Amino acid sequence: MSQVERLTRLSEILAELFRSPIPSHFFQTLGDQAWAAVPCDYLAVCLQDPERGGYLVHSQVDLEEGAMSRRVFSPDEGLPGRAISTGKAYLVEDLAAEDGAPDLEGVLAAAGLRAALVVPIRSGLDVLGALLFAGRPPIVYGADDLEIAQLMASGLSSALETSRAYDKLGGERMTMLAVLGSTADAVITMNPAGLVLLANAAVRPMLGLAPDAIEGRPLAEAVDWAPLRELFLAGRPGIYELPLPDGRTAQASLVRVATPFGEPVGLAAVLRDITLLKNLEQMKNDFVNTVSHDLKGPITVIAGMADLMRMAGPGDENHASRCEDIRDTAQHMADLVSDLLDIGRIEAGLDAAREPMDLIPVIGEALRMVRPRAETKTIELHAELPGEATISAVPSRVRQVLINLIDNGVKYTPAGGRVAVAAALATDVDGAETVRIRVTDTGMGIPARDLPHVFDKFYRVKNKATSEIAGTGLGLAITKSIVEAYGGRISVESVEGAGTTFAVELPLARP
């Protein structure tokens, strides 16, 4: 075979090597076709294994090689080791006369192989391994064989580098896809031609889109959500707020994507659901506005009364009543600030450590503290209590809950009415033991439209009957926060004009 024909066959072999980035494909290709370019009866790809401190022999031709394929050869063993160590090629006329490795050259010689050709597989200045060709007589290797073998080794080196780059890229892609698939933020990338290059799993719950269905399609066809289409169409990187299709709000970060070499890839939009943040911001604004309003009113009253007293002088017959008005107004402001501090501490979890406590004596204390107000309105206080109910809580906070509920019953019950407190042991739907406390009054009741809001901060039922009853609108909000902090539940039932019942359920302490 002429050198031109061998080079033609070599080019075909090299082209076949690059059809797949899988190393086993390289070995199979060389095992099937290398003999057509470099005559041989045996071929092995010897590759370094840095972790094991040597090189492995991958035979591409069947041979009774024994321990050859099962061991790691040290860098200075055999012809491949010399080629790897020195970076030089070697031509051998008779393997039997070679003082080489018994497990390598010895095995080949025993199989009748005599001529050998070894060329290093280089990658720049590094040597990855060596190609070993061997043949039985009359095969003898010369300069032409060496040239072809070196070209083949160079092609194999490039293929191995491609394979490593492919593995690295595949690993990086899998990592990227894992990260994108795990994030709750929706990510959509569009190339300069307007095609969707990538969409992660979060686009489904956020935008109602299937990632597989939109990738590779024009964005204008795949996405019918106008705000996102307009964002990509404008192509101005920045941060925007977009309304989501289901009424939520998303923060969209539009960025330009480029390769490390500066080549443009397209535009990427990262969408984050900020509905909760927007609601919290609105709640904060409402809170500030409400507190400002509730504090501004008493301050105005105090300032106005002080001006009247200054102008009227100490001889004014209304002097005492105006002083009392100032004191009551200041007390209202102090109550408001105290309630705000209480609810802040409770919701931040800064309360004192819990302890086992008997609930029944605390109910008795709360009744005694509210009784003077009840007596002034001739309201009967009635209690039905078990002998003991031990819960895990802060006694002062439980007392605060009970006083709030009982005092509310007294405040909103006309003179001559009745407020009853009942406690009983029970078992909830999950089988846990609880104590249920019901505070029932015969007062004015709560309108149906107001029932869903009675535990909201600063919410107060507004009508003629309640206009003269003082309060900050935080008592029930504090009560709910305390109950839920102890793993309990609170609810309310009411019929306007027929009274109200607040029900609290708290888990019993485990022995």
C-alpha cells in the first residue's frame, strides 16, 4: 500500500474518531481500522492514570495478555513507559531481545509478536500516554510507519481533549440545570433571533408555561403574556415590576448574556415572585399610617386642652375636667404604645421562657381583676372550671389573654348583662389533649361583615354603640398572637344584638 493510500485511510480513521466524544468509541475505531494505516497484529492505547501513579494498557486486539490488563504499570516500565517518560517514539525490531517488562513485552513476545512501534500521545507539553503497535513477521516498522503512527497519535490526543472538554461541559451543564431547576425564580433566555434558548421548571408555576414546549420556539409565539414579550422586545437591561397572569407581582431582572469571549448569546429574564414583599410593604405603610393617626389625635387633644387652660387661667370652672381629659388622653397614648411593644415582642418571639402552669387559678385571677369594672355596670361574672388544666406557657401572657377576652365582654355588654367563662378538657382532631376556654357575653354582638377582621391590628367595629368605648384596636390582635405562639387556636362566633363567644383552645402540657 502506497503512502498516499495509507494517509487517505488515516484521514478516514481520524474523521471517524471525531464522530463521538466517548472514549470507548475511540478505542473501538482504532481496534477496527488502525491496521489499515499502520500494519499490526496488536494495538494498545496506554493512558496515564495520575491518581494511581502509572499507566493502564487498553488492548484493542484480542490477546491472552494475562495480568497486563489488570495492573497499573509504573511510569518507567516497558516501552510505553519510556515513551511517556521521555516523550520520544521507539522502533523495536525484536521484542524477544528487548529487556522490557515481563507482563508487557514478555507477553507480546510470547504471542509471537516481534516488531513494535511506540509513539507518545501528546497534549501540548504534556504526555497523555502512548500508542503501541506490534506485529508478527514479516511486519517490520520504518520511518513511514512512524510518521503515520505519530499523526494517528495526534488525532487521538485531540479526540481525548475533546472528550474531556465534552465531559466538563456536560458536568457544568448538569450543574447549571440542577441550579436552575431548584430555584423558585423563573428564568427565560432568548437569543438574538428571538428564539427561546432556555426555560427552567419555575416558569410552569409562575407563568403557566411548559419549559419543553417553549424552548426552541420564537418567544412571540411561545409566550402569550404581554408584559414579558414587551420586556424582551424593548431589550433594555434593568429591574422591572411586572403583574403576573394570576394577579401576583414579579420582579423581573433583564440582563444581556455573553460568552467569556464577549460573543452575544441573547437576553435573559429572571422573574422573582415578590407578592409577599409587596403585601408586607403595604402592611407596613398601613401600620405607620394607622399608628400615626391614632397618636396624632390624642396629641392634638392634649395640645388643645393645654391651650384652653392657658387662656382660661386657673380660675376656670372647667379646669379640673380638662385636666382629667388630658390625663385620660395621655393614658390612651400610653396604652397604645404599651400594646405596640407587647405585640412586637410576642411576634418576634422575645417572650420569657415557658413553664408548666395550672390554667385554672389564672382564670380566677383574671376574673378578680375584671370584677370591679363588671360591678360598676352590674354585670354578672360566671365561671365553670375543671379542677386542673396544666399547660406550658408564660403565666403573665395567659392572664393577659383572659383579661382581654373577659374585659371585652364586660365593655361591650350593656348594664345588667352576663359574661360567662367556661373551661373543659378535650381532645382535638389529631388526638392531642387540649383545654378549651369559652368566654360568652350577652352584649351587642359583632356585625357579620366585621367578624373576619376582629383579630386584625387596629381594627375596631365602628357604629353608634361602640363610638364611646375606648380602646386601641390591638387587644384581640395581641390575644391571637399569644394563643398561636403557644400552639393554640382562637375563634369567634357572634350574632348582632345577641352576644358574642370567643373560644380558645390550648394544648395541655405533656407529663
